[in-house]
Amino acid sequence: MKKIIINGIVVTSGDMFNADIVIDDGKITAIGVDLPRGDMEVVDAKGCYLFPGGIDPHTHLEMPFGGTVSRDDFESGTIAAAYGGTTTIIDFCLTNKGEPLQTAIETWHAKSRGKAVIDYGFHLMIGEMNEQVLSEIPKVIDDEGISSFKVFMAYKNVLQADDETLFRTLVMAKEHGAMVMVHAENGDVIDFLTKKALEAGHTDPIYHALTRPSEIEGEATGRACLLAGLADAQLYVVHVTCAEAVEKIAEARSKGFSVYGETCPQYLVLDQSALEKPDFEGAKYVWSPPLREKKHQDVLWNALKTGQLQTLGSDQCSFDFNGQKDLGKGDFTKIPNGGPFIEDRFSVLFSEGVKKGRITLNEFVDIVSTRSAKLFGMYPQKGTIAVGSDADIVIFDPEKERIISSKTHHMAVDYNAFEGMEITGEPVSVLSRGEFVVKDRQFVGELGKGQYLRRGRHIPHAIPAKLEISH
């Protein structure tokens, strides 16, 4: 049955206006004023904004880490995402050296099949670059629609790739229209500082942050930017936390490099002092890169406002405090890295950003949805409200006040990193391709209804000609 949403205020990255929206067969078919209703289902959005569905470009659902697995899978994770206003996620496939890339992709298809309630795509990790990997890349892009590849510059002896692998991945990406993503920390220095801390008997959660200082995030970010410029490739720096990294991204962009940056809600509102909480509570706040001193928050907000950072990912990677995080008692290096953010990403940005005057409504939509759609080959199917686009729509009450709590969230994890935070603004109903997933704050979706997205190639900005480099 067709639907018509009435009385709402449509907000996109470039416009805001009162209009009705007609939905048919999963698509937006008309936008206008006083449209005829006929026999359509009428959805009254009085007093609410109509946002394009949020796109979370950075999730880790059912991800193995340190002998355990992240708590939220593609069922609980996507349900929580939907409650939070997100209708599309891109999750990371982790590869193993020596195995075909397709093996990892099939593993992630198996994890997600029959579970996701919203649409989803994959990024693919590159841990080594050789002739076998190079031969697989075109097939991965063409057949699987995976056009973004992640290289870890941290987690020495586990996930970390060397600079040659990073550079060859960038060269490959330039040739095939792919986006390269980096976790930018200097893993070698972290490894040294970590060993020194343990030798000195420093085992508490705060030392996770103290052994990963912001300077080495800045160094790795700058190195990745320089290599991207040399390869004339496109680079996306995930989970930017600090002034040093923002400075390197801004510098690269001023040179015309196709460099983009993402931050996360936890870095905008939480700070390093959380890791000092007593009774091992600080372990709840262990993720990488770590939380920074509070002074970095204004830098991140300003970077979002000015466009030096483009997107907001959740970096969802939840582990229970009891039974998982507490594996690191007596040794901070054994605390599983990650936290639960997928449900609150959208509302935290609205409450702390729009409501407090840090960003405009249009900038909110751009950051939380549109730019990710454009950067990762989904626009205009996703990321906007327009005729012909998927009917991914969030009916959002901008005045609803609530307190974030693990008692009311929909993630499977046993704590919430934003526990007790008072926020304003909440999704009331959420539609994915024209069907309600959440209606009047109740889950009405269907497991497995989310579709796997085969994404297009990245279209880079025009940048100065560079030296041509072959594999």
C-alpha cells in the first residue's frame, strides 16, 4: 500500500521546507504540498522533522577481538541502529593473511544473512598487498560492490600493515576508483610504550590512553595523507580524535588532496578522565584510538562545522563489562577494545550539535547521512529525500527529552557509554525503503528484511596531476 507522510518538515543537506512525501514500492515518488491522498496510508508527522535515514559508515558487528566477539550481531545491532535513526550501516570485513579476500566476504555474508533489519554494506580490510590480492580487487569491486578498503596502521602483530601495503593499496585504489580507509595510529610506537608501561607495573585502564598519545595519531594521519597525495588517491581517516590529526587532514585538503575524515560521538562528548573511574569501571571506556583530554572536543566540533571532518561514524564494537571487558583486570592490554554507540550516534549529534548551536540542521543531515552516501557510492539512492531515492526516512521529534541508559537501550551489551546523559531529540518512527522498522517507538521490522548494498565506485574531487605510479 502506498504511504503519504503529511505535516512534517523535510530537512536535507541543502534544504528545509514543509511538504508531503508519497512512498510507493520502497521509493519516494512525490514531494509536494497538499498532495492527493487517495487510498494511501496516511502518516501524520506533525511537529516532527523528516530526515533522510542515517548512514553509519563505521560498525563492527559480531567482530572477533582478543579471544572474544563483539556482543551485538547483525540482529541486535541493526535493531538498535534503527531505533536510533540509522537505516544503513557499512560493516568491516576482517581478512586473514594468506587467505583469499572472498573468504572474509563470505564469512561476513554468513554473519548478516537473515538477521539485518536495515540495509547494509561492507568495507574490506587489506592486511597484505601482493599479486593474489591485486588480482582479486576488481572482482570484489564489480561483483560484491565493495569499493572501500581499510588498512590498519596499529595493532602490531595482529592487524597492522606496513607502509608498503598501505601505499600499494592507495595506488590500487586510484586505478580502480576505490576509497582507502585508515586506522591512523603508529602501532610500532604504541607497542613500545605499552611494553614499558607493563614493565613499570602500570596495568590500569587509564594506561590504554597514556600509551596511545594523540601525537602518534597525528603522526600516522600525516603519513597516510602524504602517501595518499603521492599516489594521487582518495583517503578516508576513520575515528579522528584529536587536534593533531585534524591539523594533518586540513593541511592535506588545503593542498588539494582527496582526504576525508570521520569522527565519532564518543570523542565529541566524553574525555580521557572516564578511563580513571574506580573499581575497573574505566574499562568500559577502552577503545582505540582512546578518549582524549577535553580540550580536543572543541577542535573536533569546529572541524565538523568547517568541513575539515566530513562524517560521523559510531565505531560500534560493543563488549559486555561483565565477562568481556573484565578480561583485562590486571593488564589493560587484555581489555577488548570497543564500545556501544550505534543507537545513540544520531541523537547525540542532534542534541549536542544542533540544539547547542554548534551545527545547523542542514549540516546535521550532511554529517549524519548525505556525505557518507556520497563518499561510499550510495548517493542519491541513500542519503537524501528526493523523488527516486529510497524511502529511508526518520520521523524525528526535536523536542523530546530523554536520559540515555542501558536500561532502555536496545543494544545487547550490558552498559551504555553515555549512561545518564540528558539529550533532546528522538526518532519517533523510522522507515527503511518505505516500510516501518520502528513505528511510534516500537519495533515492527522483520529480521532479514535489510538488503545487502552493492555500492558504486568513489568519484574523487579534481586534484592536481601527480606522478603516475604503477603497481
